[in-house]
Amino acid sequence: MQFGLHIGQQNISIDECRRLWRWADTAGFDWVDVWDHFYEAPPIDGNGSCFEATTCMAAIACETTNCRIGVLVLGMNYRHPAVLANALTTIDHLSGGRLEIGLGAGWHEMEYRAYGIPFRPIKERMDILEEGVQVVRLLTTQERSNFNGRYYTLENAASYPRPVQPRPRIWIGGNGEKRTLRIAARHADGWNTPYTSPEEFKRLSGVLDMWCEKEGRDPASIERNVNLSFHMAANASGLAAAEQQYRDTWGVAAEPMRARGVVTGLPDQAVDLVSRYAEAGAARVNIAIRPPADWDALHAWSETVIPAFAAK
């Protein structure tokens, strides 16, 4: 089992972001990433601050030396995939070849509307995602690329320099059984699911296996990981504060979320939960944090939960 730190870079200073990135790099995490939003998530009123994702990736590349660097996930509608591929290649060089590319269809309608980005029906957003994934793949692996889609075209397109990695991994994020998982089976190296219970993770992973079989793909060639909303307490005295932070984060969705992918309680309960994901086939568990960071809880995760899986 591997572990990642997924940071919602909202309502936080850049110095605190740096502190989190640097700490995770030597605290047992093999992966650090941010999300791709311009407004706070879950949506509130649009008045919270939120740093941009690709520039944060570049900063993580310069602040760390060990961890893989990604975003779960970049919204394909937010940037032309050819321009995005150039930015990602630069990040791969800044990191010495530690880039991970996470791509998704996007969902946060508030920020689309505010920025004048068309919030297309889900079928169109999925079509755009599937074309965009192919464009990013071509420009991060080929000398010259041609592509003729409905939304994107490439004509003898070059992207130099090449990435440090011969083939940076692409992750597809989401739970859609008809399109998202099929796109993952066709094009991805990894699949990420947010806030999903161990039982649902296993079921969705089985759906991905089914699509792999239909697409002629070896299911074992796609790595699978899960994001869990992090609200663990380091000890019993911190349980009340952790519970309040959980309720503040999810609001009216707090109770339904308990049946999904959430880390609550104490470290021994977290070990049991991670074990269930391991049994369900997860290769990595990413804890998703929203500021303010509970440093006692983070240290307890690093010092108690992660070592419990060191030899597993």
C-alpha cells in the first residue's frame, strides 16, 4: 500500500502550502497533489481563496525531491489540452521526472459560470475529456502529432522539449460507469475515485475490469487509488474538534458522507479502514485535507497509520 496527500489549496497561505508539501515529501507519502478549482469545494459562496493548480504543481516540483506530483484531477474544459501538455512537460522537468497527469471532465458549475467557460452537458464534457486525453498523450510521447477530433485538432504538432519520462502516466478520475471508466480502460494508466467506500471501490473496480476486457486491455495494467476525506483525530482529546471540522467541511452532506470514503475516529480505526481498501484492490490511499490542517492528526497518520502497511 502506498499513500498520498491530496491538498485542497483553498483558504490557506502559500507558506502553509509549502510547509505541507515539504513535510509530506519526507513523512512517508509517495504522492502529493492538489485539486483543480478556482472556487471553494464543496461550493459555498465563491468568496474563499483558492490557488491555481498547475502553478501549484510547479511549486511542488521545486519544493520536493521524492514524491510523485499530480492533480486529482485537472478539468479538461479549463485549458486547451495542447497548452496543458506543454505546462505539464515543464513541470516534469522541474521535478526531475516525477509528474503524474490526472484528468477529468469537471463538475464545479459555479466556477464555470463565473469565468464564462461553457458548462456543457455531461455527454459533451465526457467527449471533450476523451479527446483531450488523447491530445495530452500524443504531445507528451510523440515527436510530431496529428489529431482530428470534433473539439480539438493537431496538425504536425510538436512539443519540445520532451518530458523527462518517456511516457508520463495519465490518471482518469471519477466514478461514471458508462463513460469515465470506459475512457480509463481505453486511455489511462491509473484510475482515481473520490470519497468511495471500500465496498463501492471494489464494485467500481470490477466495472473497470469489465471495460478493460471489452477494450482488449489487461486490467492489471491500470493502477487504482482512492481519495478519502481526512478528519481523523490524533487522540481521544481531539475527537470533538475533528468531528466539528468534518461537519463544517461537508455541511448538509456530512451524514450521507459517513457511508462513503471518510477517515474519522482514531489511528487504529484508520488502520482498519485502510486495510479494507487494500483488500478491495486499492494500490494507494490519498488523504484529502481542507485547511486548516490538523498537524497532530497528520503526524499521527504518518507515524502510526503509514508504518502499519510498510511490509504489506
